[in-house]
Amino acid sequence: MNLDSINEAIESIFATRRRLDGAPRGLDEYTRDISLTRSLLARARLLDVEREYAVVTGSRGKGSVTAIMAKLLKSLGHRVGTITSPHLVHWNERIRVDGRMIPNEDFLRILRELGPQIEEITEELTAAQYLSPQGIFLGIALRHFDEQGVNIAVLEVGRGGRFDDVAVVPNKLAVFTPIMLEHRALLGDTLERIAWHKAGIIKAGGDALSLPQAGAVIDALAAEAKEQGACFTSLSDPELAALVADRPGGQVLRLHPYGELFLPLLGRYQIANATLAIRAVECLQRRLDGARPATPAFIDAMRRGLSEVNWPGRVQQLPGAPAVFVDGAITVKSAESFVASVRARAREPVVSIVGVPRDRDYAGVYRVMAAVSKSLIITETDINPSTRFPAREAAMAAAGEAAAAVYFAKDLTGALAIAREQTGEQGAILLAGSLMLVGECMLIWGVDTSAI
């Protein structure tokens, strides 16, 4: 396996999956074969090193929870590995140790080292099978974690859970962010079925911790925990951290036993995510030392860790004038949360740039953003060919029903130019769209995403 660049590496990683491009997709339980990832990990002895694993799933916020947990654990003195997806700028961002993405040279070297096992499995595939790219990323990550002395790994599931390659690790902690109807063609048409998929990350004798959920979701998680002999805890709304005040660059929260905490993220939804991350880390620490972690030193470390959280592109204000706020808001609920998070910080006139894939409720997102905006600018990106945006005519028709002033720009640079003409230096631009568009913002503003 001769690989000299990240682009060549990605082509290799996706090779068997792309053989099936255009083939009908079905439910994950029939189309995803995680036994192939298990085989790769076994052949390359990638689970031989003992470490503590936490796996995070849900429909939104799972990347944020993963990033916050990692920062808290690092502050407690652990060597922490993470897997998140998708990335903003660099594929390497998906694999980090103590917040730093895996270097190109290590990514390429490890992929070459895993080449013989990957080729063995590839030769055994039937015409309908593929070796999951996510499984290969997991293999690279685990080898990198071994080399870097990682003792705790926090891994974000890509989709679902029960048939997700990331969840093949022997995690004793399962963490659940809000679960909603999503990926219905792949996970099922009902909330109960989607929750069943997510619940699959709960392991025998482990712990499971969830944010508040709909009753059907709680029932599915509790049933899986009972079957696995795991301890399931669902946080209630009164148990979540309370907002104390907004501050430049973040929010002040209050949570027992920590008192007031500074969270350097603007999104209101991050309050619940931070609560979940804190309680999950407490659970991990109890597993490691057998005692309730409420010492002054532990509390100080957690407070410090939370104050150092950095998670780019999630309700982030970019420097300069006019103020530009970006968020990967591609659902109605996430768009509503985005607006609520920045309403007090955004000065008039407000213009929104929106780029939502066609498989989402883009019309609904347009309505939410139009309600607080002088105009809407619809845009898209071709960074990821597998992400399709609505046809221009359909997008403009839907946007026209939501806003009086609507514009179209074929790319983000053009959209920003139109927006700046309308806001001047005093107003605000809200960008709600796919993380590929958010990643383009990071490139335009020169934001370093290699370390968080």
C-alpha cells in the first residue's frame, strides 16, 4: 500500500465503499457488517492494550459532548484519545490525542502498516460487502492511541450505534445526547426503532447516562440496559446546569457541586451538553478509582477543564466586523437553538446565509432564520460530492415563502459578499448550514482546527 498524501489515503479508505455507490441503501441492520471491523481489529491486535472507553451517541450534540469530556479528562491528568465526525477542514481532525489531531505522517504510516490486514479482508469481500471507512479510521485511531499512551478514549458514533463500527470497542460507559427522528431510511421510521439502534452501545455490566429524552426513548434505553445488566441513569431537566449570565466568548453556568462555571461556548444547547459531559466524567472517574470524585482538587480540575473547552464551528463568533456567527444548524430545532443563542449578541441589521442539504427540512430552517433576518442568502458547497443541496429553483421557492428578500450565491465567498453589502460593519451575519460550509468559514478566517 503506497500512500504519499492524505488524499490518496482517503481514496484508499473509501475504495470498497465507493464500489457500491449508486446501489440501493437499506436499513443498517441489513447493510452494515461490523464483523469486518471486528476482524480488522483482531488481525491487527488493536484491542490488546487495555484502556477505558466511553462511546457517545445521539441525534445532536454528540461531538460537543465528546470534545467537552475529553477536555475535562485531560484536566484531570488523563491521556485522552477521541474520534469525532465529520471534520471541518482536515480529515485528521477525526482522530485526536489530548485535542491534537493525528499528524499526516502518522496517519499515513499507520494506514500503510494496517495495509496487509486491510487487503486480506478486502480480498474476502463478496460483491455486496465493503470494509467500512469508519472501521478503518477506528483502526488507525486505536494504533495511534496505543503509541501515544492513551488511557481513556471517548468515541463519537457516526450514525445509530448498534451497527456502528465505532461501537465495537469494549466501552463500559454509554453516553446519550438527545435522540430524535433522523436517518429514517437507514435507522427506521419510528422513534422507538431509532432509539433501539442507539441503545446498542450499552455493554454488559457497564453504565449508561442520558440527557432528558422522550418516553419512548427512555423505555428503549432502559430495556437495553436491563438486558445487558447495566446501570442506566437519565438526567432530568432540573438536574441540568442553570444559566447564570452571558459573558464575552461564553456563558456562566451553575451546577452542584461546582458552583459557578465558565463555559467558553455560545450555544444554549451546550449547557445540557456540558452537564452530560461532567456527569459522564464523574462516572468514569468512579470506575477508575472507586470513589465519588468530589474532592477540592477534582472540582478545581473540572472547573479549569471546562473553561478551556474549544469546539470550533458550533455557534462560534468569528473575528472582525460585521459580526459573523456560524453554526452547523441543519434542522429546525438546531436553527431555533442557534437563533436563541446569538439573539442578544447580534446587532441589527441581521442577514442569514443558509446552506442546508436537500435531505433535511431546509424550508423549515429557512423559516426560522428568516424570522430574525433582513434577508436570506441561499448557498451551497461542492466540497463533499455525497452531500446534495436542493436545486436552486426549489431552494429559492421555499426561501421566497419565508422571506421577502432572498438571494442565491453559488458559493460561500459570494454569499458573504452579498451579506456584507447589506449589514455594513455594524450588523450581523448568521450562517446556518452543513459542517462543510462551516469548514469553509474556518478556512476563510484562518481558524486553526488542528488543536482544540
